[in-house]
Amino acid sequence: MHIVYSASKYSLHPYLLIIFQPSLIARLSNEFLTYFFWITLSSNFLPLVLGYLVFQRLDLPTKLILYLISVGVAVDIFSRFVALDSSNTFWVFHLFTLIEFTFLSFIFYFIVKTKGIFQFLIVAYTIFLSIWVFEKFYVGDINQLDSFSLVVESIIVIFVAVYIIFDSSRKSIMTVFSNSHFWVATAVLIYFTGNLFPFALAKLISQNIGESVVTWSIHSFLNIVANLLYSIAFLCQFRLRKSLPS
């Protein structure tokens, strides 16, 4: 997210295992890290399982969100296992950033479906892709977080998510809380707004283990919130399609 995202792209344990030595990790509260690890990981599967259970009643945007969550979960599991051997997995996250923004661009277009938003997304995607390529091959480090690309992605996504929330509130013939697209946009907005500054300051934060634990714990909490909101979106879509005449 997601996103997406969405599944934990910067989950607490792999990130800390890459940045810090295991001896330092042992000094942290192991009980807290362990419980939070499993809670965050479990939250990834809530929208995943629920989404596939009601898959036939989902519309195209919510199906795309489900696909993005699926990719994110796969990336999350892969990174966790590889990080246990102290291997750097940031290259996977760099690739996922591109996949995530591509999915979100299509999701936003299929939600709004206007010429204006289509033109905006074309321009935004071109800018993002140029920055992503430039960061990977010229100024960035494949072994570090792709902060610049993430910040650009976050700003674009936040802008479009706010537009969708207001547009859904204005056009919805039912209560906005029954609108699945409202919940998708809200989940995306909360996740990327809350993570904007951690993404921007990732290199500085990584130099202090205490700040890293707090920051990426907040990131994981935002993942949990987003997963709950995606689940609500799937349920809203299920109820809407179920109420329609066959």
C-alpha cells in the first residue's frame, strides 16, 4: 500500500536485524518485540483471507487492493526469512515500492474514472518513475531504504486519497461509511501520512536504535490500522453487492 501496502514493507524485525547487530537487538525488550511482531504479521492476513472469501462480490478497485496486499504479504514473509540470516533485503522493498505505486495508480483511476484524474496520474506516474530510476541507478543505495522514492510516492498518494475521500462524501447516495472506496482511501491516507516523515528521515533514524524501535513500531501500528480499514472496505463491498438484485 499496499501500500500498498499494506503488508509490512518495513517491518520492525527485518529492518532492525539489517541495521543493527544481533547483540544489540538482544538488549531490547524481547517480549515486546515478539508480541508486536506476531500481531503485525497476523493483521496482514485479516484482509487477505476476508478478501478472498468475498472475492466474487468485490469490484475492480477492491480486487486490485487485495492483489496488492497479497504481493505485500509475500514480500513481507520473504524478507523476514532472509533477514534472519542477516542478509540485506532492501532491494526487494525497492522493487515493491514501484509495484505498490503502480497498483495504487490503477486503483485511484478506477475509483474516480475522470479524465482529469487520469491525466494527473499519468503525469504523477511519469515523475515518480523517473525519480525511482534515478534514485536506484545514480544517487541511491540498493542496500538502504529508498527514502526519496517513498516520500514522492507518499505525497502523491496523500493528495489523491484526500480527493477521493471528499469526492466520495460529496457523491455518495448512501452513508459514506458504507462506501468501500472511502475506506480504501482512508486506509491509504492514514498509512502514508503517518509514515511520511519516517520515510524522509529514515537514514537519520537508523543511526539511533531507540528511535528506530519507536519509529518502526509506529509504522507497524499504522499497518495494523490500514489492514483493519481494508477489511472494512471488503465487507462494505460484500454488503453492497449482496443487496443488489440479481
